[in-house]
Amino acid sequence: MKDSKEISENEKWQAVISCIDSYDGLFFYGVKTTGIFCRPSCRAKPPIRENTVFFDRPAAAIKAGFRPCKKCRPDQVVFQPDLDLVKKAKEFLDTNYNQSIDSKYIIKELGVSINHLARLFKQHTGFTITEYLAKVRVDKAIELLGLSDEKIIDIAYMTGFKSLSNFYKCFKALTRCTPNAYKKGRGD
Ligand SMILES: [Zn+2]
């Protein structure tokens, strides 16, 4: 996926005058004479090149004193790099669930501020990072309880839980049964 920094000013300008909607969410443009900013795809009258300024995010345009266009509502666009970051974070949690994951580790691996990521993650997945991680871990535990003959305590540690009590708490919250009951339910 393209980052706004990888798109040249010339390419941005072409996207604006041709109203190309595949650039929506990648950058925004403001028109100095009207004080309004738009998505690249906006059908508003094309601006003059020297009156046009480009922004990476709606917040940057607003900060620079531009108002969002009422036709194309650039302030409601989902910013693609944000989605990419959430996807990356999910993949990271999906594959590293068995590690001890704290905010320091996430910052080191993903190179973002934890508050920024936490907000985006909740906004786009509906889960907090902690909730999501618990869900991934419990899903893995269910798989192991169903397939292996490992002890419950071993499964708890294998799936990244730091204590048996936390494992029980999360398991029960998500499945409404205990790991023991679940294992018994296998019928062997
Ligand atoms: Zn517009």
C-alpha cells in the first residue's frame, strides 16, 4: 500500500484534476483561495495548481486553517496508513500471542506510540489490544484443549497467559465455561 510520502506532488496534482478516487485516504488537498480542503476524488471545480496545498491527514489541513469540504467530507475518510497499521498490529498479535507482550514490546516491534495504536485499534476492530490478545490466546487454548493432552496449566503458559487464574478468567469470559469443563466435553 502506498504511503502519501511516496506519491510525488505531480502525481497528487494529476489525481486531483482527474478526481481519481483510489487516492482517497492517501492524501488531501486544500485550496488557499477558498480555505477548503477535499479528497482527491472531489468533483468540486478544479483548483489552480499554485493555490493548491497537499496534506497527509485531515488533521493537518484543519490545523493549517482549512475547513472540510461539505461535498466530499474529507474529514470522514478512513486514512489508509491507519488501516495498514491496525492490520500489522493484528498480525503481530496473531503470531506473537505466546510471548509476553507489553506496551514496550509493541512500540519496539511496530514503531508507533501506544496511545495512537490503542485508539486506532479500538476504532477499527472494536476490541482493545488487551481484549484482542485474550481472544487470540483463548482461541489457541481451545484448539489445544481439543487436540492435545497437555495439562491445563501447560496450555495456559503455552498460549501466553502469565497465570492460571488469568487464564481461567479470560477463558470463562469468552467461552462461558472453564477449561476443565471444555476438556471433559471432548468426550474422552
Ligand atoms: Zn470536496
